[in-house]
Amino acid sequence: MKKNKNKTQSYILFTPGPINLEKKVRTAATSKDLFHRQKEFIDILIKVKQNLLNISQKNNSYVSILHGSGSLAVESALQTLIQGNVLVINNGDYCERIKKSLIMKQDTTVKSLDLKMGEYPNLDTINDLLNKDEYNWICMVHHETTTGLLNPVKKICDIAQKKSIRVFVDAVSSFGAHEVDKRASVICTNSNKCLESIPGAAIIIWDKDINISNNIIPYINASLYIEDKIPFTLNTNAIIALNTALEIYLKEDRPKRYKKMAEYIRKKGSQYFDLFLKDNYSNVLTSFCTPEKQSFNICELMHKDGIILYPNKTLNSFRICNIGKSINYKTINYLFRKIERINLCQKK
């Protein structure tokens, strides 16, 4: 990619957030300066929350928005809302984070179903574990971006509902791309992935009848951020941009667009590399196997051509994400033309 007149590099981000923004969203992020306690901003905040409820189909729920990333949304929700006996479905780095965070809580007892990276959970095994002990919560990641695996939230909600167990879903990189079962009691996401806005809004959608944990640091206490409450300064620019991004989202079938692009990436990429997973991929991210220790090398060479990929050194793979309208047939073809010139492909 050529440098522009300002001598700044323009990149195509094949990454799971942040992404290349639409012009309307970028403009909205810098179009006005608002004080976080003035009526104009609070009106925008309430509209954003209502649109998030509409997308999640959880209209009788709270929405908490904090100043931070998706990881903050997950940590805030875990610390504020989860207590009792918890089963963690663990098949990736982000599931492991949930497990480690909950283990440190004094009001939780954690059992973890530890699987291999990218291993699809066996529903019979989960059912057996739930029959052996009493659980209050199942905690899981919907789209595990370590590998691209889409975990079976709906099927696990089916099991949990029969046993009156609540479900916590880290939907940070799936919300907006896949339906997240509305029976989940807690859904975490953020502004800069599938909602295609700028970073800075950590989002938690949660059932109103959840009991709040005690002794939570106020800044990360999700219950303080409900409705029009703003206990601490929010990222006003992120909320304003998200308002525009949600308006754009509601006018298109984004899951359909993502699915088409993901399928095309897998079709093209399979000419050069083996897929890391055989099936159960999300419509957001695809992992490709690489020769040993070559994932970073491939990503570094692509960086020189203005293409940003997502390496995974420990699994000898790299990840291609298709979030944002800049990821289209033209840019995908451009990516693989560049890859074809690199003599490091697994398939030769």
C-alpha cells in the first residue's frame, strides 16, 4: 500500500478489532465535543442502550457501558454478577481468562471443563457434570478468537434452562455477527469489533434479577452504570460513534455479509494453507496452519504491504478476520495475491 501525502501508512486490518472504520463512524467520533453529564450526551447514551437491547432481544434487561475494552466488560460482569458454583467451558485463551478471574473471587467455586484449544465441547459431558453437582452458572466464550471456534451457546442454554442454571456469555467478538441466545443472563461485548465502531465502550447486557456481589471496586461495578447513571467519566466520543455505528448496523444484514466473506476467505486460503479447524468456525475469523514458527514471519511480511494479520505462534497458525466493510472480495483477493508471492505456504 502506498503512503499518502501526509506520509502516514494506510493499513487493511484483517483483525478482530479495532477495524477499518466507515467514514460516517469516523466522522461521528470527532464531530462534536460533549460533557458526559449534559442532556445531549445522556440522550445519546440512552438511545445506544435501547438499540443494544433491540439487537440482543433482551428488552427487559439492564445495559451497563463502561469506559474500556471488551476485556473490561467481561471482568466487570464476572466481578459484579457471578457468584456461587460455576462451570467454565474452557477451550481457548479467553475461556482461560474467565476461569482465572473467577478463581480469585471469594464468593465463587469454580469447576472447569478443560478442553484442547479449539476442541468443540461435548454436550453429554457437560450434562453429566451438571448432574453430578449443583451449579448456579455456566460461563463460556461464544466466539473464541484464539482459534475462530464458535461455541454452541444455544445448545448449552437449552441444557441450562432445564436445570435452572444461568449462563454467562463472553460475546465480545460475536455480538452483531451471530445471534447470542437471549436466554443467557449476561452478555458481554464492546464497540470496536462486530458493531464496527471505535474502541472505548465496554458493554454488558444483563438480567435485572441477578444478585450483585459484595465488595466490588466501584469503578468496575456494573450495577452503577445502568439506565442513565454515569458514576465515572465515559468515553463520550466512543458512545457518539457507537450511536452512528448502531444506526448503520440496523440497516443491514451484517451476519449475512460476514458469512459470505468468511466463506470466501476459507475457499481462497485453503489453496495455500490447511484450515486449523475442520468445522464450527465463526463467521468472523479463520485460522490457517503454518509451517513451524512461520506465523509471525508471514504476518511481518504482510505488514510491509499494508496488511495486518493476527499471528498465533503457540499454535503455528495465523488468523484472518473479516470485520468491517473494508474486508471485501477485492481486499481478500489482494491479500492472497500477496501471500502467493511468499514461499512459506503450507501447501506447495
